[in-house]
Amino acid sequence: MQNSLAYNAYSQNQVGIESSQKLIEMLYEGILRFCARAKVAIKNEDIEQRVYFIKRTTAIFIELINTLDYEKGGEVAHYLSGLYTREIQLLSLANLENNEARIDEVINVTKGLLEAWRDVHSNEEMA
């Protein structure tokens, strides 16, 4: 509950432009899409495609880290920075180990982030 309130406070302090809200949602969706493709590449033993999609996913997490506003976001921004960094580590391990389970961890976390992001912004629209 407290994390939800902190996240809500963080998101309200972000630039209130609808397009930036949609952009974050699209980035999370991109992570899910590229992770799914990386899993297919692992199943198909396609090293080139695995590396390609893991790199694309990592690039999105780096972009998300770069967009964090630590002044306005406070604890939540720092939490998200650590979380995004952990997801990058998991992607690196997935690539090194050729491990779908690591990618599944990233998918599960990202689904939670996307759901929370949508909930926060749908509640803002209703207010």
C-alpha cells in the first residue's frame, strides 16, 4: 500500500503530459514484446536473435533509468532505479546462461510495473 502511494506521488510529480504517460506504457510493452522474442530465440537456439532482443530490452531499461527524476520522485525513483538495474542484471544472466527463467523474472516484474502504471494513470483520469 505504501509503495503504491509513493509511486502515485512520484507519477503525479512527473510531467503531466499525456504523451509522456503513454510513452512509459509503450516502453514497458516493448520490454514484454522483446522478452517474448528473446525466449523464442532461446528455444530456437538462435544466438544472434537472443542477443539482439536482450540488447533491445536492456536499452529500454537504460532509457527508463535515464528518465527518472530523483528530486520529484524521491524514494520511488531510487527504488525504480534499483529495480531497473536488477532487471538489466537478469537479462545479462539470461544471455550468458541461455536461460528462459531469467527472462520470465523480467517479464513478471515488468507486467507488475505496467499494471501499476496503468492503475495510477487511470485513477488520475477519474479524479
